[in-house]
Amino acid sequence: MKTPQAHAPPPAPAPGAARRAALGGSFLSGAVGRLLPASVPFRYFGAAVVFHLAAWLVVLLSAADWPAWRGGLGWPLAALHLVTLGTLAASAIGASLQLLPVATRMPVRWPRLPALLWWIYVPGVVVLTAGMGLARPPWLALGAAGVIAVLLGYGLLLALNLRGARGMAGVVLHGWGALIALALLLASATALVMLWLGRPLLDRDSARGLHLAAGVFGFMGLLALGLSSVLLPMFALGRVPDDRRQLAAGGAALTAVALAAAAALAPAVAMPLRVTALLCGAVGLVLHLRLMRGVLAGAMRPDLGWGGRLMHMGWAGLALTLVLAAAALAADAASPWARLFGLAAVGGWLTSFLFGVLQRILPFLAAMHAAQGRRRAPTPSALTLGRALAWHAVAHALALVLLAAGIAASSALLVRAAGATGTVGAAAFAVFLATLLQRLRRAMAAPAD
Amino acid sequence: MSMPTPEPATLGSDGCWHIDVRGLPPPQPLLLILRQVDDHGHDGRALIVHHDRDPAMLYAELAERGWWAERIDGDPGEVRLRLAAT
């Protein structure tokens, strides 16, 4: 810290001019131009938590279907989409629309639109997954139409935000990659729905391969990797990684996704494309982990508690995903490696990472919201039910291990145990969220000081 | 790191610390302000923040530290905050 002699200070306000325009965090109202009202991301996060609980309940109740399931219609497919669409994509919408404006320094265009889209998205996911579970293609098509329409609207908002972005080139690159992947995801989803309706646009293997590459690794994966450069510094109070290193890591990840997507559309050269995609993915992962380690190494708050442990578990899950992908490439189609690869990607990587993020960001956003007009606003820690988060994290990890064992051993008993354990964890997270909202409501009801 | 080297806080003639974080990308302003609060917040002086936008992420972190913020008059286009312990 320098003295005034060493460095001239900015002009100080005139005596008496320090008129109080607002108290505490009441500036949030002034930040509306850049940040969405908390109710918008919270409704998506709330839906994600409910769909997460529903997914584990479906696993519990449909355990007998899992050993024979190979990817067709049925409750295992419904459980998968309750996680991917209901939990991961819903959270991605809430988190990206809340956080990207901070990174890009561009407000969300039409801030009321995300709130309206929620009313189409949630019923859409319910109808879509019910159609999958009950093997009713018309329901599936109806639900898919709603979900695809919402994701198109979300994609438009994302594109408008990225187009006007200022700074954070690495995050923006990941964002554009995720957006292109979203377009491929929606195209492949349409092709799959048409297949189930008996009007094929694309062969089944190509549509499924494209859906997996574009959805899990492209849309969700690139968003998770890109937003990490905003989220981790924010949570840990560390420095944002260098743009060039972000671009290098993002470039490798984007190349991997592009090659995996191309492999789905070019069966004749699928194997070399997939092997190259795997190698690029491994390079991207190493570069990304080095960035994240750099953020934590110099951070003011390197220990992120249970949320941090889940984020680390997510990164380990991504590494395991790549190993299992290699095993699946070397094995025959009937082996369990492909299903374990899918579980590692969706459960081990994305879901673990997402809930690590949610554990940290939900109390933070709630405290921001509660601060409006108050000198003494509740702190994030005062809104957090810590025990519920510990229960959730432990149960989440155990449930994934049990589910992997159940898939590998074709054991309905182990899958049922996974469903029960996952339900406990998901319920614990729901209790955490309900408690947080209750405490938030109480804080908001208290008279402003 | 690609971010510019920030100017440190300075002690103004009004008896307050001043920190100018205008033009810095997020979360650099947040980090600089909190580091100032953590390192020098115990000296009883208020901290005047000269910002170019409302630091929405700051308030929850301040609350965790027992601090609060109020907006005071600043230059056109500036968001000027006075931070103090509660």
C-alpha cells in the first residue's frame, strides 16, 4: 500500500457529499442491466434439484430394467434425460445467463424471456421423459418440441450475449463452441425423435453418436469447462487464467468435440477420428486442469469445502471418462464399457461438477438477493445448511460407484442400492435448497435497517 | 496472466483509503477490494472504491467479513462506493 506522496489518490468526494444513495447490497437493483433477477436462475436451479431427485427415484423404481437396457426407450433412458435435460441443461441455462453477462460485460437481451421459457421447459421435460419411460413416441415428440423450442430461445440469448462480449476470450470461445454444439444437439435430437416416430432423417447410430458428442461433450462439457474460468476464481477468490492458455485448452477441447461429432457422421473413418478425438480431449483436460490448479494455487480461499470436493470429483470423472472411452473403443459393442463411459461422463464428470458449483453458488446468489436495501444482510454461510451438503456429496459419490458396479455386474440389486443412495443424496440437496429459500424468505421479510 | 497490474490502494486527504479498479476485468476488482479489506481493514479507515460498474458479487463477500457498502457521489460514469466495517 502506498502513501499519498507516492501515488496520488483519485479525487475524494467533497465533505458532506457522501450522500447515501443505497445501503449494503441494494446496488443489485442497479445491476439489473447486467445481472438477471435472482428469481430467474433460481427457478432453473430449483427445477434442476427436483429433476435430480426424480432421476434417482426412477433409477430406484426401475432397477430391474437396467441390466438389459441398451439405450432404447424405457425408464433408464428417462432417468438419463431427467439428469441431462432436467438437471444439467436447466442448471446450465440458469448459471450461464447469470454468469456470462459478468464475464462478457454484456447484459442479457430480453431478461424476461428466460423466466417465460421456464414455463415451457419444465413441462416439456416432464412430458418428454414420461414419453421415454412409457415408450410413447407421440408424448416424447410433444415434450421434445417444447424443450427444443426453449433451447433455441436460450441459444439465441446466448448468441446475442457472446456477440457483444468484451474480454475473456477463452470463456467466449467455449461459449461459441457450446452454442454450435447446441445446434448439433437439437438437430440430432430431432433426428432421434423422428426415428421413434418412424420417419428417419438419419440412421440410428449416427444420430445417437452425434447426440452424445454434441450434448454431453459439446454443449454441457464446453459450458462447464468455459464457465470454470469464471466460477473457480469467483469461488476461490483467485485470478482468472491467462486468455492464451484458456484458448489453448478450449481449442483442444473444441477439436475433440468436432472430431467426435464428425466420427458419428462418417462411419467409414469413425475409429481414427474417435482415437484422435480422445487424444485431443486428453490434451484439453491436462491443459484445463493446469489452469484450474493455477487458480487455486494463488487463491485467497483455496478450500471450497464439499463443493470443492465435488468439483475435484468432476475433474477426476472426466479423466475416467476418457479412459473408459478408450476401453469402449477397444471392446465390442455388447461390453459394459460404453455404458460405464456414459455414466462416467454424465454422472462422474458433469453432475459432480455441477453440484459442486451449485453448493457454492446458491447461497452466494441468495445472499446477493437478500442484501437488497439492507445494511446487515444474511451471509452466504448463514443461509447454508452444511450437514445437508455433506450428506449429498457422500451419497452422490457412493451412488455413482454402486450404479457403476450394477452396470458392470448386470445386477438389479446394485442398481437398486444405487437408486436408494442417490435418492438420499438428492433429497439432502433438496433439503439444503428448501432451507436456503426459507432462510432467504425470512431475511427478505425482516424490515430493512 | 493477461490482466493489467492493478494500482494499489492509496490514502487520500479525506482520511480514507482509495482504490481505483476501473477498466479491470472481473473478478480482478473483487479480489483487489477484498485483499485490501482483509489486509488493512482493521485500521478503522473506510475504503472508497472507484469502479466503472456495480460490483454485484462484492456484497456477499463483504457481509461475510462484517463489512458493508454504500454508494456515494462520483464522477459521471463512475460507481463510487464507501466500504466500512459494520
